[in-house]
Amino acid sequence: MTEATHPVVEETADGIESMETRGAATIAKAVADAVETVARESSASSTDAYLEELYSAMATLHDTRPTAVTLPNTLRIIHRALPSDESDLETLQTATIEAATSVQDEIDAAQTELGTYGANRLRDGDTVMVHCHSTAVVSCIETATDQGKSLEVIVKETRPRYQGHVTASDLADTGVAMTYIVDSAAHRYLDTVDHVFVGADAICADGSVVNKIGTAGLAVSATARDVPLTVAASTYKMDPGTLDGSPVEIEYRDPTEVLDPETQESIGNPRIENPAFDVTPPKYIDALVTERGLLAPEGVHTIMTDRFGDGPAIPWTEPSR
Ligand code: RI2
């Protein structure tokens, strides 16, 4: 018998799809929270019915946004923590709840830890350019200001969703001096910048980084200006699906995020494309700051194999029980 989907699954999935819930770490925590609620409030009367309900919830959550790998990694980590096939229903539910809670705690702890490593790269008086909104990057800047460093931050607008607004709001509380620029002004301002800091949605086995559209161009410009680019991202962002050389799927979002249909029509009805992410090759990345410390792009493969080394398969899509 198929269990009805818990309303929290639909609410969480809708929130992620509409980007009301956004940012790789925030998405991961929302997914873990939804799984925890499903486990806590399940009325399944057998192990089989419970697992059917759980996997159906995981499949719905998984299919919301394709690029941020924290989403499948979170589901993978929770699934791995479940006990064997022979377990009774209560043991399975308790294990799901514990795993979902602990993954949320680990994500929070990782943000704090990587924030320190990122902050250690910044010196008093530095100017940092940031792109999009990343909780990991905000953690680095907040920690640096807590260390007593005075920073200036250049915030890129980040069309079409204007995540620069979220970054500016977050940083307003830190007391850093902020300058807000349109995306196309980045190159001009890089000659006054000491560091570029960006987040990540996925880290590939070859050390390349998938992040908000515009990151790759910014990285090329930063390299041309000898400005080091730091990627702030926990190891949850490592995508084991890339271990076999497969690329990360890039999300294309609705064209109306770029132009409303009336304006599109009025300028001759051009086709609109709206890729949400791009890929920055490792040669443009100075370092990654993770909760395990500073990492060169060349070091990603080793840590990815250690962390998620059993290959690209996502276990819950083919449950072993
Ligand atoms: P944290 C965002 O994607 C940006 O690309 C950002 O760099 C990345 O998530 C990482 O976010 P979107 O959800 O995990 O705005 O650092 O499309 O918060």
C-alpha cells in the first residue's frame, strides 16, 4: 500500500523549486528537516510501508533542483545511517530522525568551521568581492570581522534573482563597508580588490566548481587581475556523481526570471535562456575553504573518495532492502 505524501514534503519541495528556500546549505537543511518530520509523524504500520513512504518523500525532494549536490548528499547520508533490513519499525524511525537531526547539526558546524579557515585568509583592511549569496561566504566574512578585521565588501547584484540583496542584508549586521555593483562592473572594480570569495553548489572530482551563473567569468577576470579566488564550501558540496567523469547537470530556470513576456515581445521576441549555474575550471581557483581546512582544487578527488567513495549511485533510488 502506498502511503500518502506528508504535506511537509510538498511544502518543502515547492519552497525549493520556487527558490523561496535557496542556497545549497539551506536547501540541504530543509530537506533533512522534512525527512525528519516524515519519520516523526509517520503512521505506517509496517517496515515496508514506512520505507515506501520515506523513499517516496526522498524522491520528491530530490527532484526539486538538479544542481545543488548537498540535496542528494544529505539524502544519501541519512539513508546510509539507517540500520539493516531486519530492523523493526520503531528502530528505523528513530534512526531516521537521529540521522536527519545530526546532518543538520553537521551542516551548521561545517559552516562555522570553514568560516574560520576562510577568515584566516583575510587581512585587516582587505577588500573582498562576492557573487550571489552564500551562507558559507557570509560565515567567512562574519568570522573575519569577529576577529577584529576591518573589511570592505563589493557585492555583485547577481541577475536575474538579485541574490546580492540577500548578501547585503546579511552583511549589514557585520559593520563591513559595502559597495553594491551591477554584474557587468566586476572587471572594472577588480583592480581595487584583494580577494574574490564565492560559494559552491557542487564541487567536481577534477576540482572544478559549479556555482551561480557569472562565477566562471568572474574567475577569469580575477585571474587576469592576479586576484585570488577562494571557494567557501563544505565537503557536502562534493559530487560523487562526477567521479566517473560525468558533468553536473546545470539547471535552466524559467525565462520570465530574465524578461517578462510583454518586454520580450516588444523587443522582437528573442529566445531567452536562463542557466542558473556555470562551471569554473580548477586553474582559476586559488583555494577551497572547507570544514576540513584549506584545500587545493587538486586535493578534491582524495577527500571526495574518502567522504562519498562508493561511486555515483544514489542508494535510496535503488533501496537495498
Ligand atoms: P551556500 C546559491 O544558489 C549560489 O550559487 C551560492 O553560491 C550557493 O547557492 C551556495 O550557497 P541558489 O540557490 O550553501 O541561489 O554557501 O541558486 O549558502
